[in-house]
Amino acid sequence: VQLVESGGGLVQAGGSLRLSCVASGSIFSISNMGWYRQAPGKQRELVAIMISGGSTNYADSVKGRFTISGDSAKNTVYLQMSLLKPEDTAIYYCNAQVEATSRAKYTTWGQGTQVTVSS
């Protein structure tokens, strides 16, 4: 199973970006999909997560500015980011808890997409 992110880039403070993450491969089911980020010199942190059933959780720092959504039929999760701040600059990673068709369960990560917010 692979996760491929897209949609990162350079944006001015106050702007918006939309990240996408598509899961592909021998997928039986996906229980959780979410977004993490890692800024230089900092630990990777949770940004937003969508739990099977549709509930969502957000980091306090992005509440009211970011929205996570998904399309289960397409094994895709999105992160709409608005009112971006320079401190949102980081590599954003997609994460999923997957059950493969072999019934093996594991957590997988995407390769990351860079988001840079200029002041």
C-alpha cells in the first residue's frame, strides 16, 4: 500500500492550500487517515485526523483554519488549509492505518509534501 501526497507549495501568509493524499495498492480497508507535519528542528506532530465513521480531530494550532475531509470510495483524504501562517511551514505527511487484502494491519506514511508560508 502506498500513500501519495500532492498540493504543497509556496504561499503568502493569509493564503490557502489544499493537500491531497491517495492510498493505493491491495487495500481491504482504511480505519484512520490523517495529516502530520514536521518543521525543521521539531518533532513530527499531528495536524488533523479523520477516524472511520467520520469523526475528526485537530491540533489546537489549526482549529478553525484547517479542514480535513475524505472520499472513502477513492481512498483519498484532503486537508484544506486557510489563513496560513509562517509557523505552518513544514513538511506535511499523510498517514493511514490500513488493513491489506492479506488482512495484515499496519500504519503507513506518504513521502511528504513541502508547505512554505512566507510572511
